[in-house]
Amino acid sequence: MKINLVAGGPPNLIPDFTSYDGSNVIWIGIDRGVYFLLKAGVKPTAAFGDFDSVSAAEMAEIEAVVTDLKKFKPEKDETDMELALNWALEQKPESIKIFGATGGRLDHLMANIQLLVKPLQQGSEIHIEIIDEKNILYVKNPGTYTVTKQDDFKYVSFLPVTPAVSGMTLENFKYPLNDCHIPMGSTLCISNELIRGHGTFSFSEGILLVVRSKD
């Protein structure tokens, strides 16, 4: 099973859902993201949120279609995204993809990126990605990983989300590295490109944000 979460970010940044659908995929709406799913002809399995970003008419449409509606008060300790992601992690899916989580408010974007780190720190091995029209984001613990060349997302950037990442090595990249120390704030690993069909990145300490982008 794979779980796709759709939040209420700007719709112009949300890719076509059909590219990420399948028989083993379930869709979960988050706040206004539920409405985006319905308008795209996708019935979500469940919906999370305080729904303060939908109109009364839109809420009535959501309530008429979605049977598993998890509604919360606006005054709460977790964001709607965190509540939905926690639920998704409890289902132990093969992967989690998050849409509608970029653009708009910067505090929401930064909080959503930080939410990717928490499962790693708790020992989860579920691969989680934030995806929009121009970017794919994910975070990794120390290890060695393979990256496949994608012409539509040709740029690959690496950013520490801990004070530093140590032992950073890049192979089959335009700008290779060997056992480098990358402190937070460094732009050394921005806008790299693969020179072959596959490349690898590895590091020994820290947590790394990987961003695949297109112009």
C-alpha cells in the first residue's frame, strides 16, 4: 500500500494526480486538499483538518462524499499535516507522497519539511516525499543511496538539516565530492547534475535534505 496526502497549497503547484495513482494507492485529503481531490475526480479514503480554509458550500460537498472525516478544532498543538502524516505512518505503507505542501506561507513549508525529519529520528524506514510541479523533496539518515537520472528533474541539491553532514561523497555527478564536511548554510551541493543514468550519494553523519528540481 502507498499513501498520498494532499494538502491545501496553491493548486498551480500541485501536479496531475493521475501520474501518482494506482491500484495500491490510497488518497487522503488535508483541509482544502480534500476539495482539490474531489474536483479532480478522486474520492479520498479519509480527510483530516479543521477545514477553516473551505467555504460552507465546499464543506457540505466534502461531508456528502467523504465518509471518514476527521475534523479538529483550529486550536490544537499539531498542524493538520502533522495529524494526517502521523496517521499515515501508523498504517506502515510502502511509501508516502505529500502534495499541496509547498508555496503560500513559508512557515507551513518549513514546518512540512521538518515533519519529514521526525520519522527518521524515530527509526522509520518509510520513504516520504514532498512533491510539487517543480520539486521532489525527501530526507535521509547516514548511508549510501542511488539516484536515477530524470530529464524532467535534472537538478539535484543536497542540504543539511542538522548542524552539519559529514563524509559527503557524490559519484557520477557533474560536481563530485569525496568525504566532505558540509555545514548548514553551505551552498556547495546546490544544483548538481547526474552525468550518467545513475549516481550515488553517501554520508556518515547528520540528516540530509535531497531536492530534485526543474526550471
